[in-house]
Amino acid sequence: MSRFLSPRHAAANELMAEAGRRALRLFLDREGLSLSAKAPMDFVSEADRDIERFFKCELRLAFPGQPLVGEEYGGEASADCWVVDPIDGTANFLRGSPLWGISLAHMRDGQPDLGVIHYPVLGLTLSAETGSGLWIDGKPASRDARFDAARVVAVGENTRWTPEAMAEVELHLRKARWGVTGYRCASISLGFAALGRVDGYIERFTSLWDLAGGVVICTEAGLTVRWGGEIKPQGLWVIAGTPAVMDAIAPLETSITG
């Protein structure tokens, strides 16, 4: 059966492409950006604000009446709204790493039903809508599981998740003979899980804008995704992965989900 982008899905991809071009220009000229810290190891740059303002303006025109909730300027979530992380992985962005992204999601009645993640430096866009399957660069795609015997899980980190708790998760996985990696960017981690570059992703104390787009994309790529907690900054947890990942992390799930 042929797969087609819905008009909403196509429009979201088009907005993301323009946002990506803007973000890449800012990345290449980042030495001139203003920078501040929201908290220890939690930075916001002029690029974050610029990209969020872009989405706020363009989404208002493309989808009237559907508000935007963003990491930098906030907003009120509703039964029909958009969520954006304008630069996910700001520290990576500032240090010149290519491992950062832009994440956009649409929420319907508290659940993400459309997600687009774009990696401007890598020149790669992942997207999905509930029931659509995975799309890569606007084309139907599927998760690459050819080398899943080389088992790797991405584990997130943040200032609320204690080093001891993160280490417990990593130690448990390593003892179970899993490779463990960390990208310090949920959009990279979830997107790489959907692509098949890692087998899954685990993080506690994350936020809606970090995970909403990736939740849809990973689900439509065929992974099991569980997430929950409170819809507030750093109030959520996410566990996404293959059946083997879900089995491996099951003994620690209670400590992750709180």
C-alpha cells in the first residue's frame, strides 16, 4: 500500500526545513550569539529564542487557533496544540558538535500524534504521524535492524537525575552485556533509536518538548515506547526500545518511572 504525507504532516516538514536552515546559519556563526544559563549546565542561546519565535509566528499562520508550547517562551498546552524544542542539545550546539536537533510535535488530547525531528548539521529529517509509519527526509522508510546483535542503548542525563541513579541504570545495562552511550540530547537519542543506530533510549526528569516528537517517531518506527510523569519542565520520564531493551530495563523500571 502506498503511503502519503497528510497535509498537516507535509506542512510541518516544510516549516522544519526552513527552521533548520535558520538554525544552521546560526550554528555556523555561533561565536556571535548571546548566551545565558537558566540553571547549572542548562544553557539558552540567541539561537534557541530565534528558532522558537520563528515557529510561534509560522504556526500561528499555518494552524490558526493551535497554540505553541516552547522550551524558551512557555505557553499553555491544550487539547490541540504544538510543542517545540528549538535547539535540543544546546551545549552540543555551542561546542560545535553536530549532535543537536530541532524537535516539533503536535499534541491531541494530551498525546503526541505528529512529530518531526531535524538534524541541521547532519542534513537529516525524521517524521511520523500516528498510523503513518516512519518517514526520512519526506520519504517512507523503515527502521534499520540489520546489525541489532551489536547491542547499544542511549541513556540520558540531566541535573535532576542524580549521578548515582544514572550510574545504576548504566551499570545494570553493562552487566547485562549492553553497550551504553550518551548524546546529551533527547532528540538525537530518540531519533537514533528510530533509525536503528541504537536499540533504545532511557531518561528520567525530561520535559515534554524533549520527547514529544520522538515518542511518535519511535512508535511509528516499531519500537515500544512508554512515557509519563507530570507535564512540567523535567517532570517526565521515557523508556523507548526494542523488546530486548524493554526486557533488560524491566528490573529498574520502577526507579526510572518514580
